[in-house]
Amino acid sequence: MLEAGQRVRVRDDWPETRGPCHIRTPHYLRGEIGTVERHLGDFPNPEDLAFARPAPAKALYHVRFDLPMHWPEGRAGDALVVEIFEHWLEAA
């Protein structure tokens, strides 16, 4: 389990190039580094549910990304918080 304050990188993976899929991870954050805010709970994997496959529970986190790093119009202290499943995250 990931801990609040832990730096993580969103996997730079593009499964949509390998065939039909359902992805909840924003493409613009793939490969980017953020900070775990908190664990939201464990939920069935929507990437499997979308295709009526067995969906094991996966940990879901709020991950914070500093806006100036991603959007030039962001100001110091601005942040984007996104829900991302653990299987999309790796240690930064």
C-alpha cells in the first residue's frame, strides 16, 4: 500500500495502442510525477468491469500534481488532484 506523501510516477503505458480497452488514467499524466494524498479505498478495477471481466479490487488514491509543472498558467501552490488506481502508479 502506498503512503500519504509518497512520490509516485504514473506509468507511461499506452494499452489503447494494443487493442480495445477502458482506461481511467488521464493520458496527459502518464509518465508524470505526483504525490499520494490519501488512500480512498479498494474498488473493483473499472478497466475489467467495462468488459464484463472478473474485476479484482484495486487500491484507489488521490494523487496531487503541481500545476505549474503541467500547465504554464498555473501559479505556485496550485495543484490538480486525480483519482488513480495503484496498478497505474510506480515509485518515483
